[in-house]
Amino acid sequence: MDATFTPKPVQYLVEEDGQRVGVVLKWEDYQKLCATHPADPDLLVSLSDAELEALADSVLAPRQQERLSDLLRRNHGEGPSADEERELERLLERFDHMNVLKVRAMYTLQQRKTSEIQ
């Protein structure tokens, strides 16, 4: 027969007026809670290690990279048209966002490795 987990009643810290001001947790439960809800907003906790590694190694699509390189050359040479300038800004913004995600993925992997060692 399957064993069913029945949680123990929750223990509260209560002030004299009856107001609940805290909860008592087992140390293991506290550690699990901290692991699932990290205080660091830069950690990408919902991704697996494989997904983080893929993200950390990601690059712009070749077509976008070629277009970005072309627009950057034009920007330093003859000068882009107004439409090309807007396109360059959009591509640079996308590139910046991707780099931020790559760094967050690398940071998350590093934090996971550090916490495994401790």
C-alpha cells in the first residue's frame, strides 16, 4: 500500500494578543523553501542546467549577426538611412538583452556549483 504523507500541524509564533507573527519550520523545510525562492532576482531558477548552458552559449542568428555587422559598417562609413538607424538600434538592443540573459545564465550556473560545494 502507498504511504501517504500527512504533514504535521503548522506551529506558529503568536503574540500575547493572539496575532500570528511567525512560523516554525524544520531546518530541511527551510532550506527547500530558500532553494525554491531565492532572494537573488538575477538567478534563473526555473531553468535546468542544460537550458542554462544552452542560453550561456547562445549567439545571434547568423542572418541577424550579418545585418548588424553591415549596419555597423555603414554607421562608421557613409552613414545609415533613418530606417537603417532604427533597425541598428533595435538589433543592438536585442544584442544587449541577449548578453544580459547569457550573463545571468552563467551566474546561475556558477551559483549552483558553489552551493553544491558548500
